[in-house]
Amino acid sequence: MAEPTTAPDAADTAQVRRVAEAAATASRRLALLSRAEKDAALEALADALLAATDEVVAANERDLDRGRAEGMAGSLQDRLRLDPDRVAAVAQALRDIAALPDPVGEVVRGSTLANGLQIRQVRVPMGVVGMIYEARPNVTVDAAGLGLKSGNAVVLRGGSAAAETNRALVGVLRRALEAHGLPADAVSLLEGGHGVVRALMTARGLVDLLIPRGGAELIQAVVTGSSVPVIETGVGNCHVYVDAGADLEEALAIAVNAKTHRPSVCNAAESLLVHRDVADAFLPKVLAALSAEGVLLHTDPVASASAEAAGVPHDPATEEHFATEFLGLEMAVGVVEDLDGAMSHIRRFGSGHTEAIVTEDRAAARRFVAEVDAAAVMVNASTRFTDGGEFGFGAEIGISTQKLHARGPMALPELTSTKWVVEGDGQVRV
């Protein structure tokens, strides 16, 4: 999705207003639902998706055919693709959300004052949550499910690459909601070009929260151009640092998994940093293993020497390589003098998403955890675990790399605000 700079015309603005006002009406109905009612609706949505698998896969294949004809990168095709197994996984995510506690009504804190007033801070829905995202059709369903469970209506604007798929998915969800006696406008899909995106970004007072998911250009454009409050989700320039105290077999498995398990997603590692003291022992093995998985390696001078000695294809790493979120089978590899060198590199090039250290030195691990500024820090584990599902949150609405309101994988509690409820028996202030 290109940077949304096009000004909205009257039709764009009218569409967003109509959809957002209908969503606001739906959100007021959702806010009154009990947990049992919401969970039953989520199960119904999951059943409807499974029943419509053929319809959804056929729509997705049309998007993929168009993408291939237009030269879409393989990593983007992977993000876009929905086969029956992936549809089943998306449906299961709705069931997982149903199994989670309902955040709405949770008392965050409370007390009884000396004058007898009872005060409670309770979780409440945001209201209308907008999403602008690229070719990730699973986000369409995750957003609908998390929105329903947290009492929010969602207004979606997916990328044009997934237009047919998103249209099919939202159609299934809206029909299932109506069949279950709930407002179809709990889930809405905006149609149109960049003018509609701009209209959504500037729909302050109609949309309560906006969440962008996609590449750096899209996220930055939404963050800087919106009048609607925005939660910034993560560009993932993630690192794996192999410390002098690492178990090198463990480090090998983690580095390869972090890069190759699913390279097109934001929690895949993009850079590998290796302590100089273990470089000679570790680099030949890890470079060979990564290359065998099809990874294009961009290596600094020390790593290049190891690659040449091992006969592993590589090219010289530049600062641009270390600053890049590849979202594919590419990786920058560098050798650092020590832990401080690794953390300095991460401060310079990291995006605040996920950083990992592999070490048996607990003091080094504690320093890394304390000093590295990221939404998630892994010790002896792959960066691929930064995920709402893996953290036990069910699906996620995104991974926030900002520090206000929400940080890291965002699920149900992060889609709520709070209000203060004060109960008395006639007290007046004196």
C-alpha cells in the first residue's frame, strides 16, 4: 500500500462517515453483551468461516493470480496466501479468543474513601477501531474477533492486493453476525483508493482509535498524517546476538529458526550479531546453515572472511543492509567486540520490536534485558515467539513498538480504555 497522501473527495468522506456512524451504533450494542453472548458469537463466526472455506480460498486465488501477474514478491505472496489449513487456523484463532477472559468490566483498581465514596476504575471498550493494513487477510478476521470480544466495532481498510479475499471474509463475517442476531456493522470494510485511507485517518470524532499494520512507509504516513489517535505497530528490524557465553548449538538453532521459520513476518530476525570470541567457531556453521536454507547473506569483513573460508555465497554488508527489514530470505551478519558493541549496534539500527541474546552468562543476559530498548527481549529463544498467539493472548491486533498505552503484542486488554465509576449515598464536597 503506497503512502496515503491523496486528499479525500466528498464521496470518500461520505463513505467513511456513513460506515463509522453505523459502526458506532453497532459498538453500543456490543458493549452491552455478556461474555457468554460474545463467546457464542465468536464460535458462530468460526463455524461460518470453515463452512465458507472454498469461497474464501477461491477469492484468495484471484488475488494471488493478480499479484503474480503484477510481479508481487514471494514474501508478499506468502503473507497473502490462504489455503484450507490457513483458513482453519484463522477460524481456530476465533475460538481461542472465545476461551480468553473478557476484559470489559474488569476492575483495574478501586477503593472506598474516608467519606464513604466507592470508586472503581473499570475497563470499557474503545468504541470504533479503524485498521489500515496491507496484504495480511488473517488480520481481517483477527481484528473482527478481538473487536467483538472487547466490545468494539471495527472499520477495516485492507490493501488492494487482498481486495477479493478481504471482501469475501468480511461478507462471511457480516452474514454470520446477522444470523446470530448481532449487527453486521460490527465489522465493516471500506472500499476505494488512497482518498478513503486519508478520510479514515482524519475521521476524528467518528473513529476512536486507528491501528496501522504494514511496512515502514505506511506506518509512518499514518502516524504523521492522522488526526485520529494512532497506535504505532512494529516495523521489525530484529536482531539475534550470540554472546561469548552462548551454547553454540543452541545459538545455531535459534538463529536459523529466527530467520527462516517464516521470513515474511515482522518478528523474523533480520540481523545476526556474533561476539568476536566465538566468531571463528560459530560463523562457518551458521553461515552454511543459513545459506542452505536459501538465505542471501550480507556480511561484514570478519563474517565475510569466514564465509569465504567455508565456501558460502555472500556479499559485503552495508549500513543500509543493517537498517533494512528484509521480510524475506536475506540477513545481515556482523561481528562485534563484546556485549556493549552488540547493544550499541541494536540502539543504532533496531526498530524497538524484538531483540534476542543467546548466552549462558546470566550477568550478560541481565544487562541485555535491562539496557536493550525493545517491546520484547528474548533470552535463549527465537524472535519468532513475539506473537499474541504464542504469548497466550489468542490472536493479536498488532505489535506495538511505542511506549504509551500499549507495547508489544496487543490483544484484548489493549483494545479497552477505562472509566471511573464513583458511587455514593448523597455526599457533597465541602
